[in-house]
Amino acid sequence: MSSETGSIYSRKNPFPAKHSLNRRLSGAASEKDTRHHEISLEGSGLAYEVGDSLGVFASNDPLLVQEIISMLGATGEETVSGNEGSPKSLREVLWKDYVITTPSKEFLAAIIAKAGDAAEDIAALTADLSRKKELEHYLWGREVIDFLLTHPKLQWTPEEFVKCLRKLQPRLYSIASSQKAVGEAVHLTIATVRYETFGRKRNGVASTFFADRTGGGVRVPVFVHTAKHFRLPEDPATPVIMVGPGTGVAPFRAFLQERKALGGGGKNWLFFGEQRRDSDYLYQSELETLRQEGILSHLDLAFSRDQPEKFYVQHKMREASAEIFAWLQAGAHFFVCGDGARMAKDVDTELHAIVTRESGCSPEQAAEYVETLKKAKRYKKDVY
Ligand SMILES: Cc1cc2nc3c(=O)[nH]c(=O)nc-3n(C[C@H](O)[C@H](O)[C@H](O)COP(=O)(O)OP(=O)(O)OC[C@H]3O[C@@H](n4cnc5c(N)ncnc54)[C@H](O)[C@@H]3O)c2cc1C
Ligand SMILES: NC(=O)c1ccc[n+]([C@@H]2O[C@H](COP(=O)([O-])OP(=O)(O)OC[C@H]3O[C@@H](n4cnc5c(N)ncnc54)[C@H](OP(=O)(O)O)[C@@H]3O)[C@@H](O)[C@H]2O)c1
């Protein structure tokens, strides 16, 4: 029994949870496909706190599984080793146990060994450590199936093939609900990863599993991933500022449900951004209701593609510079969730700029101020 989740279920022993709702949040005209999912935790004893994530063991696309089986000249019924070493059918392990999209080093080594001169391009790149960047560039957007299609005559035994594959890892999703509002359930906000490379449509494993294959109350193995670094302030009267563009809004939906249920009176300020107001304003009616109810004291929106110049959450923060600084001086906690590659860095830069501008201090002193916020656990990030 885990003391954190109060349940026998964990990453090592995930709970087969019933998926109950898959609702598209993105409008018909959106370039994205972001969805709201609901999963039942009934019977699991699993408990979570707002700020936690849900770990999910998704399965691979059965059509891709079948294509690989055909390329191997197999039937799928052959017995091979599963990722825990137990014997299973080839189809079962390709579906649930192994990574069948991104090629592993072992798979590339097997291609080189089997294909000889026909794979000399990839052999040259893998042999020379100084060409690591070129190798990464070469592999970007290339999947296991591409190598099988390029070298269709190679002979593989099913066991030899699966031995080259890495274990399929669970994906994490920020929990978008509070148990004070939804009870034995968990809500998620998932952006579907779809793209095209080398003339082929590609699908992110877990996000397209959720988008395309969660009908009929399918069971999904899940566990709670606790995030002690991403907690609401203990005192519900403390003000919070939340910056969550895109799916980054997910934990803040949970925070708002929690703060509404607690009724502690603390002010809540959300910065949300997406591409277009008409098609990408995730949870629009919920957020506007929270605004009307006064739970959200401030709701600032940045729709990046509704005008010729890009307009992002950090630009909205700049417009509210003085008030953000006043909130920080009054003890507010500052949260950021979503894209870690660019957004979180730019928001951090703007936060430093706000402190410099509003306090009249030097950039070095602003850095110290922000560092103090971090040390006091008042500046918290959950980025990916
Ligand atoms: C703590 C945490 C919380 C998270 N919360 C959320 C959340 O609330 N909502 C959410 O949607 N996600 C969230 N994520 C991200 C999520 O875990 C997955 O990483 C995401 O859904 C993609 O997983 P996937 O299995 O669908 O894609 P994968 O099968 O893992 O494929 C993604 C990979 O595809 C490749 N790729 C992507 N685009 C391209 C392209 N254009 N060209 C070539 N290759 C490309 C990249 O290598 C990328 O890493 C979170 C991550 C963490 C760590
Ligand atoms: N590992 C993975 O496979 C995976 C899968 C899915 C998502 N992710 C990550 O999760 C992030 C979230 O994806 P999402 O679909 O929820 O939303 P997103 O891509 O972060 O987009 C949300 C909004 O943020 C804007 N934005 C882009 N760059 C920004 C910046 N530097 N500063 C502030 N805002 C910026 C976007 O504008 P524009 O688009 O108009 O520029 C859009 O309006 C992705 O960016 C990605 O890093 C990773």
C-alpha cells in the first residue's frame, strides 16, 4: 500500500481504470485536436492531490502492429518473450510491451548487420561519435516501419526482432480535476500528437490511443505520479498566479476546482493562451463561469494567431506588470505549466523583467528576488 496514494496500485502494479469520456475541446476549424478525457478510479482506492499527474500505459496502434507483423512475414501468433520475460504472442507484445515507433540502437545495429552495404549510410553515422548530430537529424521522423520497408528482404525471427525493441514506457498527464469536485474520477487534457514525415502519417502513441481508441469503456492501466514540487499553497487565502497556455491549463483547472471547494477566499489569476479564440479556447465556458463567480479574480487570454504578430501569455503578463509585482509582494505563489522548451523560458524571462521594471532594481537583484521565490516554494513549474 502506498502512503502517498492510499492504494495497492502503483507504477509497478497499475490499476486497470475504466475510460468514461473522450470529448474534443478543439473546435472544428482548429489546427489541433486537444481533448478532455475522464477516467473512473472506482474500486482502486487511488487518491491524488491537485498538481499530481496520472501515469498511463497506452498501447500501440493495432494497424501499425499488423503492418510490422506482415513485414516480418509472421502471423502474429508466434510465441516470443514479453517485456517481463513471460511468453506471449508476437501480436500481443508489439501491441502492449514494446516501442514499435522510435528505433532503438539495438534495432539500428541489427539493420546494419543484416543489410550490409545497403545500410552503409546509417552504418557510417552510427560508427562515428562526432557525427551524433547528423545521426539525430537522419533519425528525426524515421520509425521502425521505415527501416523494414526500406529493407524488405531482411530475415528476422520474431524473437530476434522483439529482442531489439525497448520496453514501452508510460506517459504522464497533468491531472485536470480535484477529487473534491469529481470524487473517484480523474480528468485529463490531452493534445493529440499527429504529424507527417517522409510521406507517412505518424501518431504519438499515448495521445492517439486516447483520441482514437478509448471508446466502449476500455480499461487503461494507470497510476498516480505525485508531484510534491507542484502544490497549491497550504493556506487557501494565499493568492496564486497560474500561467498555463495550451494543455498547460490542465492542472490549473484542478487548482480552481480545489480552491472553489475549499472556499478559502484566496485570489486566483490565470493566464491562458492558444492559437485562436474561436477554435482553441479550451474550457471556455467553465473558465468564464469561474470568472463570473469570482473564483477567478483575473482571466488573461493570449490568442497567438488572431492578429498578424504573435501574441503570447508573457506579452499579456507584461501588460499587467505592476499588478503581478504587487501580487508577488503580497505573497502570491507563481505557477507555470506546459511547454518547457520555449514557453516556460520566455515566461521566466518576463518574470525577471517584471521584477526589474516594477522594483527599479538591477537584473542581478531581480534574479535574486526570483531565486528567493523559488527557495520559498512560491515559484513552481511543471513543464514538458
Ligand atoms: C509531467 C508531465 C505532464 C504532462 N502533461 C500533459 C498534459 O496534461 N497534456 C498533454 O497533452 N501532454 C502532457 N504531457 C506530455 C505527454 O506525457 C506525452 O509526452 C505526449 O502526450 C506525447 O506522447 P505520445 O505517446 O502521444 O507521443 P510519442 O509517441 O511519445 O511521440 C512524441 C514524439 O514524436 C516525435 N515528434 C513529435 N512531433 C514531431 C514532428 N513534427 N516531426 C518529427 N517527430 C515528431 C518527437 O520525437 C516526440 O518526442 C506531460 C508530460 C509530463 C512529463
Ligand atoms: N513530447 C511530446 O511529444 C509532446 C507532445 C505534445 C505536447 N508537447 C509539448 O507540450 C507543449 C504543449 O502543447 P500544446 O498543444 O498544449 O500547446 P503549445 O504548443 O504550447 O501552444 C499553446 C500556445 O502557446 C503558444 N506559444 C508558442 N510558443 C510560445 C512561447 N515561446 N511562449 C509562450 N507561448 C508560446 C502557441 O502559439 P503558436 O503555436 O501560435 O506559436 C499557442 O498559442 C508543446 O509545445 C510541446 O512542447 C510535447
